[in-house]
Amino acid sequence: MHPTVVPPGTPRRTGGPVREHPAARQRADRAHRMRAADQARPWVLDSLVAALVLLSGFAGVRAGAPSDVFGQAAPVPAGFTAATAVAQSLPLAWRRRAPLAVFWTVLAVCLLQVSVRLALRSDVSLMIALYGVARYADPRRPHLLLAAAGSLTAIILVVFRVPHVRQATPFALFFLCCAAAAAIGLGLAGRSRQAQLTAMADRAVRLETERDQRALIATATERARVSREMHDIIGHNLAVIIGLADGAAALATASPERTAEAMRLIAVTGRQALSELRLTLGTLREHPPGSASGPDLNPQPGSAELPGLLERIRAAGPHVSYTTTGEAAALTPGLQLTVYRITQEALTNALRHAGTATTVQVTLDASHGQVRLTVEDTGPPGGQPAPARDGHEGQGLAGIRERASLAGGTAHAGPRPGSGWTVHAVLPVPGWQEPA
């Protein structure tokens, strides 16, 4: 995961002067390294525990004569004592992989020792195995209860059957029961701690995945927005340039003056398209705060720029009329931009598909909490239908619907009866209330 960035001036939270002490940090680092090494090679620690238990068991055999936990001689052959010490110690090397099998094996060996009235120092393996059951066994099954019951049985038999232990029955019973309870408690605490760490790791992975998904969604949304803006800018201006170029080519010989005017309009339209394209692409670049090379934050076009848009379309040839009612200038900048882009795309489609000889009617009504925009064209000359738009929806019409949907409204486009095309959009005005 990426480190959290702390804003300047924010007080840093620490663990206090004790945890910030170099010795405390050194111990914490050492514990962390040991824990990481144990997780990487758990068999090393398990084998070391088994070896230590085995050595303590052999320490109970002195000069060939076995002794019990109190150091008193016991009438048991040394070979039997050594064999039971080995049988108690070696299974501990598998206490994590097979905790139940290890516990029942160690318990059986302990009961075998009790049957001959013997208790060795290696009997501590029973507590280690009990800890393993509490720590690593399946908690959904009653393994721990059965293991506790078996351990209690072995403790009672040791206290009342081994001769030298029986001499201190209250103390021995109390000590052994406390040891069993401590083994179970430590095992459950370790299991709880491990579950907590696992849950925290899973949560961190989940949060990182959600962060990456949010970044991907934001990237896709931004790409769609930029694609929509560039489509509207480039598509509209290229359609106007193409119309002007066709008109200039037709008037090249008949009216050189009008040809020069058309070429001038082509240059103006090209410069405007280049300026809008630079503005759109400039917002995508990262600029440091206060940099003089930042993007030119010009205001986005709105309803006030609609007459200029219509003039550029008229210059390309179509006859365009514009009717507006209500207070379009009082709309929010975002809603005005939506109206402008939908009108721009509808006029571009009319110029591209119906040609330069069509007639376009633009009607804008901003009243009663809604904005109703209608763009109609009469189609190609002669009343012929426009086959390029029949039954085919390009990126422009999809962009119109998407813009209207983002503004909370709807947009419909389709052929008019007879000839031509109609684009109609209804957009709600945010914050508008019906007068009393």
C-alpha cells in the first residue's frame, strides 16, 4: 500500500517517549524479524522446542537411574524412561501441522508413564501440545474441550498416582491446573491475535483494490468526458470547414470575392477549433501550483455563445433561425454548457447529413423549471430522406443522450415526417421551485 501523506503542520502521532527510545525500537525490530523468520520457516522453531523438551527429559536420567520431577529415584528402567522422553518430544516438531495428532500422542505417552508411577520433566510437552490445540486446531469442532478433559484426567492421575507427587497433592494439583489453563489461554490469545492480523491484512488488500477500482473508474469517466468534448469540438468545426470549403470551391470561378470570404471563415474556424482543442488538452496536463505555464482557464461556452455558433453554421451555407423564450442566461454554467454542446452536435449533424442547402430551426425554452431544446432541419434539397442517419446511431447522437442524462434530463432524435431530422432535449433546472 502507498504511504499516507501527512499535510504540513499536522502533529505527528507517536507511541510516546518509551516507544521512541532507541532500545525500544531495536527490540521491536528484533521481534519483527524473529516473527518474519518464524513465518518463513516454522519448522525451525518447532524442532528447537522438541529438542529442548528432549534434553529436559534426558536430564531426568542421572547416572543410569531414572528419576521423577522431584529428582527422586524411580523404580523404572532407564531405557523405558528415555524411550518415553523421545516419544513425548519428537511429535512436537509437527505441533502446527497436526496439533490434534501430536496432542493425543503426547497424552498417550504421559498416561503410559503414569501407569508405571513415573513423571518426567519432559511431561511439559503435554502443555505445549495443549497450547497447539488451542492455537491451531479447528475452532468449529469441540477439539479443545476434549483436549482439556484429557489433560485434566492426566493431571489427576499424576497427582494421585505418582508417589512423590502425591506427597504435595494440593500444591501439585493447583500448579498443574494453572499450567493447563495458561496453555489454553495463551493459545486462544494467539489465535485471536492471528485472526485480527489476518482481518487487518484482508481489509488493507480490499481497500487497496477498491482504491484501484475507483482510480480506474475515474480514469474511464475522464476519458469519456474528454472524448465527448473533443468529438464535439473537432466534429463541429470540421463540418463547418468542409461546408465552407465546398462553397468556396463552387464559387472559385463565379465569385472570387465570396471565395476569399469563405477562405477567411475557414481560417477563423480552424483557429477557433485549435484554441478549444488546446484548452481541452491543457486541462489534462499536470501543472505545479502557481506555475505560469498552467492551462488557460477560459470560461466554458454557454447560452450567450449560441448566436456565434449559429453564425458559423450560417457561414457554411444553411439557413438557421433561432427562437428563445424564458431566462436562458440565468441557467447554471453546467446546464448552459450542456445546452450549447447539444445544439452544437445537432447543428453539426444537420450540416453533415442534410448539406449546406438545408434550413434549421433552433428553439430554446427555459421556463417552468425545465429547458426544452429543439433542433429541426428540413433535410437535403428536394425532400429526399437522409439515408446516412436512418437506422444508424453514431457517436454524436449517443453523446447527446449521454449529456442530457448527466444533466438529469432526456434527449430524443429521429426523422421528421417527410424529410429532415429532429433533436429534442428536456433538461431539469436544479433548485427551481414552483411559485406559490
